[in-house]
Amino acid sequence: MKNRFIVAALFLLAGLLVILIPTVLFPVCESEMKMACYYTKQAEIGVGAVILLLGIVSALFSEKRTRAGISIAQFFNGALVLALPFKLTGLCKMSDMACKAKTQPALIVIGVLILVIAGVNFGYLASTGSKDD
Amino acid sequence: MIKSKIRSILSGVKSRIFYSTCLVITTAVLSFMLFSGSIIKSSLNKGMDNMDRRLGSDIMLVPKGSREEAENLLLEGQRGTFYFDGSVDDKVKDIEGISEVTSQCFLKSLSADCCSSEVELVFYDPDTDFVVGPWIETNYKNSLKKDDVIVGSDIVTENGTIKLFGKDYEVVSQMAKTGTALDSSVYFSSESMASVIADAEEKNSFLTEEQKDGDILSSVFINLNAGYNEDDVIRECHEKAGDVFDVVYPKQLNESLSDNLLRITDIVGAVILIGGVLLFGILVLINSVIIESRKQEVALLRVLGNSKGKMAAMLISETGIVSLFGSLVGCLLGALIVIPFGRYIGMSLSMPYLGPDFIGSTLQIIFIMAIVFLVALVSSIVFVFHVTGIEPYLALKKEAE
């Protein structure tokens, strides 16, 4: 029971941070032109919303298998958080641009934390048997 | 045998989960602090050493009114678009006391999609240069040809070429990392300047009248012969070239930065020291509670035939494993935050900052883990000897009472 709500709260918070990092906390470069970082911001808002919603959904299910499945999904969402600025949509190339100096490091931190939370939770659920809570 | 020992140590840790968690958190915070502090300190020092090498001239002449921009160029590598007449270097080169003169001209790439392709263009004279050369990583001895470029370490090239204003240029060499905006510069020979400006005009990039004119320079770097006074040489330069320039003294700039660095590293050191002492106190407190609460358990095990040494080893192993785990968590968390945010830290402090490489970070993690492990052992050793030294009979009698 405790694990269910703690992990759901962590995912919810992580999803919220993925949305807030490129928009409010460490915003991407401001420009009238739509640069690569603008599209990364839009994509991160979408991925963040999915992480947040899956966090809420995981609190609703007591079945461990379902929650383990959600953890796997969150693991890949975490990988997506990292892949967007590095590979898929990219950021500005100059290292002193706001998106490169602030947004990218913050996304690395939250992306890695999502991977760790999802991975550890999956391991925990897999190792504690199939009894639901 | 080893497996069963590890299992018994882990079950001991699990049975005191609250105190073990406190120990993990304390060692993690201590390691985080030590790791982050040491990485920031060493990166600032490395950035400063790099700057020492980058400030490759005794004096630097820049257009009048652009001294501040020029100082930013030296500190953070950010180039401005300031210009004076292209003949300034010729006018001053024969002045007595000047040993070397070289000039550079800066131009920002103003292509449409700013971020994906904007770079700073630097035109320099490879024949007289003594500023760019020391930064070229690969051995590139040939003189730079017209369509060749040298690029900063952050510039991504495609198949050894880079496209600027619609034209492909061959990348003949890449500069070493400086940790500043210099890393996103492209270096051309001065003879390419006219054609690059023509290409930029053709692509409708915004250029000022000065830039279109082409016969311009952004800075003149001068080295003096030993024994000559800087002020005398500058007076002579003013006489020959007119009152068109301001003077930047890279070495003075370096000294003031060194003072700043010293102040920053002092603050980092003080925070680490105070925090470290505080956390050591907390570690002593936690260890005293954990180990003292095990008096009876140790006494019972000793009655069953275990030696004092074996009991001490068991207690020390438990503390060691928990502190190593905490230390690893703290170091990884520190690496996760401090390494990616390196550029931002440097920008916030207005200091040159050159982050550690993978091997350097790994060695630092191992070093910090070893230190924290030793600190945890020192903080527990008195209690371990005290608990294992009590006569089993007395300890058990106390429990019975």
C-alpha cells in the first residue's frame, strides 16, 4: 500500500517537473523563430503529461503486475525524456544558449531519476511476489 | 562462506533499518558535498589554467569603447562585433619594443535558423598568429588554405566539412576544449574574409556597413620584447595609429580572476569543512546508538564462542557496507547534478569552467568513497572496541536486571 502511493506520488512529481523544466524552471531559448529547442519543449510537455497521468493511474491499481507494467512504461518514458534533447528533436548547438546550459542538464537529472525510480520499483515489485496490495 | 557472511551482514543492516537509513543519508550527504565541492573546485582551477594559456599576449588593442566586450571575449570567449580600421596592425608592427603582432576579425554567422547553425567566425592570419595556434589539437602545420577552416571543440562536422552561408568548407583541424564560447567558433584565414562576406550577403544575412566594407579588424594582439615598458609602447601606438583603440591587459585580467577564484575556492572549502565536521558529529551519534544497542547481542555471540576480533570485524563490516552504499549514492547524485550543470555554474560565477572527464570523475568517486569509508570507520571504532571489550557476563547480567 505504502509503496503504491509513494511511487505514484514520485511519478506524479517527476511528470510535473518534466513539464515545468522547459517551460518555467529552466525555460528554453526565447525567440520569435521556432528553433529546435522549441520543439523539444513541446515534446517534453507531452511526455511529462503521460508520466504524470501514469503516476495517477498506478495509484488506482492494487495489482502488482499492473504496477510493474506501468513502471516499465515509465522507464521508457524516462528514456524518452533524455532522448528528446539529445537525439530526437535536439537543442541549440551553442553551449552558452539557455536551452543547452540550463534546460538540458535539468532534463538529464529528472530523466535519470525517472529511470532509477521506475527500475527500482519494477525490481521491488518483481521480487516481492505476486501478492497484491 | 563469503556469501553467507554477506547475507548475515545484510540481515544485521535490515534489522536496524531506521538507523541504517540515517547512516546512509548522512554518508550520502557528506559524499555529495565532498564530490560536488571538489569537482567544482578542480573544474574552476582547470578553467583558470586554460585561461592562462589562452591569454596569449601582453597587450591587446581593441576598438575604442569596446573594452568591456573584449574582456568578455577573454573571460568567457563571447565575441562581440566591434571593429576598427584594417590597417591598425600594419601601423603598429614596426614600433620598437614590439616582438610579435597578430590580428583577428570576428563575425557572427547570422543564418536563418539561428541555433542549429549559428557559430562565431574568426578570421586570423596564420602567418603571424600566436593566439590560435596553441589551441589546435591535431598537428596541423600547413598554412590554412582559402576554403579550409579550423573549428572549436563543440562544432559538429559532417564528413569533415561544415556548411556556412550555403558553402561547404573543409575542416582541417579541431581546437582543444576551452570550456567557453570559443568552443563554438570557426576559424578562417584572413584571406577568406572577402568571399565569406560575399556569401553572407548573397544569403541575405544581416551585415553592417562596416562588415560589408571588409577592411576591418576586431583586435590586435601584441607581445613585447623583454625590458620594454608597456605604457611607452602604447603611447607610441597611439601616435602611429591615432586615438582609435582601447587597451586590454590580459595578464591583469588574469590576476583579478585568480583573486576571485581564490575567494570562491575558500568559500567552497569552508562549507565543506563546516559541513564535514557537523556530519562527522552526526555519524558518531548514529554509530553510538547502533553499536551500543547491540551490547547484549555481541555478548551472546561471544558466549557462543566467537572471538572479540570476529565481533569487531562484524560490526565494522556492517558500518563499512552501509557507509560505502551511502557514499556511492551521494557521489552519483553529485555527478548527476554537478557535471551536466557545469557550463551553467561557470556562467553564473562568470569564471572559466572546464568540467572533468569520465576517468577523472570515476577516480574522484573512488577517492571520495574511500575517504567517507575511513571517516565512517573512525566514527565507529571507539564504540566497537567498547562493546566488544565488555565482559559477556556483565553485559548479559545488565540485560537480565
